[in-house]
Amino acid sequence: MTVNRELFDHVMVPNYAPSSVIPVRGEGSRVWDQEGREFIDFAGGIAVNCLGHCHPALVSALKEQGEKIWHLSNVMTNEPALRLAKKLTDATFAEKVYFANSGAEANEAALKLARRFALDNFGEQKSQIISFNKGFHGRTFFTVTVGGQAAYSDGFGPKPGDIVHCDYNDLAAFEALISDNTCAVMMEPLQGEGGIISPTKEFVKGVRELCTKHNALLIFDEVQTGVGRTGELYAYQGLNVTPDILTTAKALGGGFPIGAMITTTDIAQHLKVGTHGSTYGGNPLACAVAEAAFDTVNTPEVLSGVKEKSALFRELLTAINDKYNVFSEIRGEGLLLGAVVTEQFKGRAKEFLVAGTEEGVMSLVAGADVVRFTPSLVIPDADIREGMARFEKAVAKVVNG
């Protein structure tokens, strides 16, 4: 069988439009395609491959667990799931963990729990959910409706109700929306898909205070920001604001699909037996790999290294911009960075991604105006420099037409 990009069009549902490049092997922050061409990976599988490709600790954990037990379902528990849950609770505000397979599933669980908590404690009138424009929380119908981008949720019929949105970093607008009928507020502590937008500390603090005032649960979607991405284990720890529920996925498994919702004992008790579940959630293979990823990332060396590597990224991007003047600002935290294109290149961020691929460097976009970088948290400085040299060639190609 010939496996190429054309085969995709024959056998796959056309909701994706993947590159013609088909990677077949990866090591660290480098990837090779079917033709043997090498790429430096600044995309990380969209902030997933937190330790790059084929990290020895993850490979070892997968092989070891693969010879023990693969799947049980939640009719029984398993050792890797319990170990990982204990480590998550030891390292965060949380006391209880629910495992899922993805960020969307973790967010779905968080939203259902918030609604159930409000119903049990305050009555059915307390059902409103507030989230933020440009937010992104997944592709289930509930999470995509809560996400603040109508283009992703329109066209599928009637949406789940009692969900409202306001602008991120607009505390006055938020205060006007929230009331005693608000059951939960879902927000990213740094908007990823929406353009790499950081919150002001006043905004986050104000949201927390208003949630407390109105007995609304604050849900932090840390699917993209979690597990070291910002230089903190979880971004909330750098904001000095503690949510009631937190969701985590992407980097949690270092490339193996897993998600989790974490919360307090008091809140968790409202998901009684039978109220929610997942056949694969807490899968032993996934939890064993995630435990290895978590142990590797959750060290002072890796977390401080993220901030050092972030500074190098910014330095090199700024040097490129000094030559070509294509970016109006570099924003984000840690190794979740966005280069915002100038008015001249508005709507053309993807051209930089495509040109980068041609030059041997993989990047992302966050909307039409932001080039996004989410590399491995342990990417060598030499790979950052080489990748940026390739990205500079891509920028020159776009600028010179």
C-alpha cells in the first residue's frame, strides 16, 4: 500500500487539511518525514509533546506497562492511575482527580460537575455559565458552546443553554454579567487558541473575588497552559489565584492521550456513582506514561529551564523582527508564545507557518494574526537557535514574496 497525502483525501473525513509532510520518526525536538527531510519542532503537537519525541523516560514507562496490563475500565482501578492521582493532588490545590482521554472530556466533566454542584446546593435556577470571547475549551457540543468562538459552534442546531460570554480582561463587563444565578465561570489563565493573550493580575483576582461573592465555581482550563508550559507546573500558581476546578491534558501525557479534572473533596462529592464516566479514562498505559512525564517536568530544573528558554526565544524573535519588522509584539508566557503580525501582514500568519515548514521548522498559528510556538519544554538551546535561523529564512521568504 502506498501511504501518502493523497490517501488522506480518499479515506479520511475532510474536517482537517493536513500538510503534505508526513512525519515518520522523531527524536527530541527533531522530526523526519517520509523522504528523510529533517524538521525542528516548535509546534510540539500543539503543546502536547512536552518532552519532545521518544523521550527515554516515556518510552521506558510505555514498554514496562505494556507488558503488565493495558485496560480494565473503571469497574476496577489500577496502580498507575492511583499513583498519578496522588502526585497531582500532592502538587496542586486539589484533593480529588477524575481521569479522561482529552482536554475536551476533562472540560465536559468540569462543566457537568459545576452544574450538579449548583443544583444540589442552591437549586435549578443557578445554572448560568460565563466564559470569555476568543476562549477555546474543546469540541464537544457543550465545551464548544462554552468556548467563545461562534465559528466553531454554529451550524449544529440548538446549543446548550444558559451560557454567556464577555471580553477577556474586561472586569467591568464581567461584573455586570455575574450574579447569584451564575454556577460557574470557565476561563483559560492564558488564552491559547484565541491569540496567546495573558490576563492582567487585576482581572484574574477580580474574577476570583466575584466568583466567591456569588458562590460560583471558578474553573481554570489549563489544558494548554498546564504541566510546565508557562514555567509553573500550572499557570494558576504564578497568578496567586486558586480555582475551584482545574482541567489538564495535552502535556499531561507527553504525547499519550490523557486528560484530568482536579478539584476539592467538597466539590467532587457531587459526582456520585453513575453521574459521569469514561470507558478509557484512567487507562493504565496512559497513566503510566503520564506519571513519567509528570515526574520529569515537575522539577526545579525543568521549570526554571522553561523560563530561560522562553527568554532565548524572545531574544531571537526580536532580532528577526528588528530586521524584517513583521511582528507588532511577542506575547505569552514560558514556552507558549505568540508573535503577532503587523497590520501589513494581517490575516497572513499561516503564510509564516507554511514557509517555515518549507525551511525545515514546524510552528503553529493562534488565529489568523498570530504565529504560535509551543516546543518541547526541554528543547536544547542549540535547537532553538537552529530553528530560529530556519524561521528567519521563512520570514524573509514571506516578506520578499
